[in-house]
Amino acid sequence: METSLSVNGSEYRIVRLLGHGKGGYSYLAERDGRQVVLKQIHHEPCGYYTFGNKIEAERHDYERLAAAGIRIPEMLDIDVDAERIVKEYIDGDIIFDLVKNDVSIEPYLEQVRRMAAQAMAAGLNIDYFPTNFVVQGGLLYYIDYECNSYMEEWSFENWGIRYWSRTPEFEEYLRTHTN
């Protein structure tokens, strides 16, 4: 991995990999002393999800989430040709890690349910998996931009809640996806 990536002619120093999802790689990056997230879209196969134009989907989903009032990091730049996005870095505890470490997420359940209600009112579902949520200053942020048309089976109460505590589904995920 190179140590910097360019977005619309601006160079960002890559600090470290933050995560690898079904749509891309997210890096903690730095430019002019400011930390940001730089997401590089990838085209690796995903057996359970079908993609169209990923970079345009990111832009469109960001706009839909912002219009719905979901607390998300600001999109700072988008480079369609290089398939890269720069967004605000939300530094804080990841809900997944809190659950994994047996820290109560009770204070954040009301916030995620409020987000779920906002998403549903806008006809959307967000990806409620707990790696997509960060707490900063007591506020819960949805740090992914993925959203889809609302379907009851993928709502927070029917799907997401299964991963917001040490449920059998969460334990199975730990066994199959982490060291």
C-alpha cells in the first residue's frame, strides 16, 4: 500500500487501515494536520449483495441520509474517477467493540432507535451492524453511507438489534470473523 493517495489532486497521507467492507477500504488519512477518512472503493465480489455504480451510490446515499436527518460524518470530497471519498473522521468508541468488551451500550439504544425511526420515515434502512456506529461526545454517529429502500425484515428491531448485545448471532460473528 502506498503511503499517500490523491483525491482530486490533493494528497492525503495514509495513517492506517480502519476497515474493509463490502464496498471499499477505509483509511485514517491526514492532510494539513486534519485527520479524515479516505475510502477507496473496491470491486471485490460479494456473495450476498449486488452493486451498481458504487461511487455514485455513495454520493446518493449520503444525500438521502443527510436529508433524513441521520447523524453521519460530513462528505468532504468525492473523486469519481479514482473512486475515492473523503469524509469527516469521527473519533470514538465503535459500538461493536463496546459489545465485544461487555461494555453497556444501553445509553445509545435510544439514539439508534431514533435514527431507525428517521430512516423509516424517509423510506430507508441503514446498515445496523455495530461496526457502522461510533460514539463521540455521547452522540451516536452512523459512519457508513449505505442505505437501502425500507424493508421491515432489515429494520433495527428485526435485524440490527441481534448484533447490539452478546447474542448467539453476535457470538457466531465473533467466531467466524475475528481472531
